[in-house]
Amino acid sequence: MKQNKKPHILLINDDGIAAPGLLILKESLENIGNISIVAPDKEKSAAGHGITLNDPLPVFDYYYKDKFFGVAVKGTPADCVKLAVSAILKNPPDIIVSGINLGSNTGYNVLYSGTVSGAAEGTIMGIPSIAISLGTYTEPNYKPAGHFIKQVVKEVFSKGLPKGTLLNINVPNVKTHSEINGVKITEQGNTRWKEVLYKRTDPKNRTYYWMTGEKLIFNESFLKDESAVKENYISVTPIQFNLTDYDNIDTIKKFDLSYKHIEN
């Protein structure tokens, strides 16, 4: 990338355009780049990489304290990136940053995460992209994440990212900067959610279910994302979305998968 101009930074999230984490992200980066914001009009957590094909995508200007803040979209994070790059912005962004998400996105949860999927859509489009999340759902302190993302964006703007790779960052929720033990370049771990389904009945006696869950955390090494965050390290995981299991292609080749057509 060129270094003689401020980067054009597109901000997105899955917590919705009014989320505090997005405001902190904007305030953290506005001195080092020209900011555009295109984000869902409401929370789209766990939207994954869904895109909207069978419904329109309404958009409207969103204001914060009577000042234009960004464009809100009645759609998913991936929708927001597609709209921003292909229709809303005059020029494509140099970098896309998704977050700051309330709640970590580690392990298998990256497959469900709207935050990570928004960054993935940018990566698919060939734009360097970063997802950043805070490891809590209560009493968040976004300041360490806001402080760290400035350094990351500067590094990515200076050095770029490998083609097809995004950075998935998870920051521990701490009260003070001094509690951060450092930064670890990590692997995606095996953390996942165990679903809990509550069966209920509505006023018309119709059955419905309310889904929630609990995080299953495994005893893994500091090389894994969730374990690093648990020990108050910032986890930075390079992610790519070619899901081919290259190690087992030869195993599958041993299956009897020839096509045998028998005429009746």
C-alpha cells in the first residue's frame, strides 16, 4: 500500500450501528484515517456470512449527537460490506475493520460470527480486513481494544496482509492497560457453544423455542486463541477461508466413489 496518504477505513460490525464498540472504534481510528461507516441498523450477532437475496436492503443515514455518523443497513454485516464497496462509497476502502464486538470470537465460533464474516467479505473482495472483539458480555472496557487496533491498522496499512488472509483479534476485558500481559499470534482453537433450548408456549398456546447456550472452553495451549485471552493476552489469529482439508485428500481418494450407472 502507499504510505503518502491517509487510509480510507471502512468500519462495520454485527452489534448494530448504535453499539458502543463501533463508536469507540471510530474514535480510535479517526486520527489515522478517513472513516466511513456502513453497519446493520440493529444487532446481527451470529448472522454468519449470510447475505440478503430475496428482500430489499433499505438504508438510511444515522446520526449521533446530531452529527452524521454513518449509513445503517437493514441487512447483515456481509450485506453492509457488499453495499459499501459496490454502491455507497465513491471509492473502495483501503482497510476494513469490523467491531469492536461485545463478546469474543474464538474457536469454532468464527464460523457463526457476523463480526468475522464482515471482515471475511472484505477479504474475498481483496481488501485487507480485520475483525476485533472484546472477551466479555458484561461491564466492557473497550479502551485497550481501541488502543491496540490503532497499532494494527498502521501495521496493515504499511505492510499489507497476505492475499486471502484476515486478522481475527480478541482482546481480554481488563480494568486497566497494565493487566494486558502482551500479544500472542495464535491458532484458532476448539472453543464452541453448547446450545440450550427453552421450550415455551405463547398466549395462543403455540409452542416455540428460545435458543441460548454456554461456551465450552477446552484446556488448550497458549497457541490457541481462547486460551491466550483467558490469560490476559491479546490474541491475533490469521484466518483464511479455503476450507479444503488438504491433509486428508489422499484419505478420501481411497473411498470407492466411482460413478457406476446401471441402465434399467
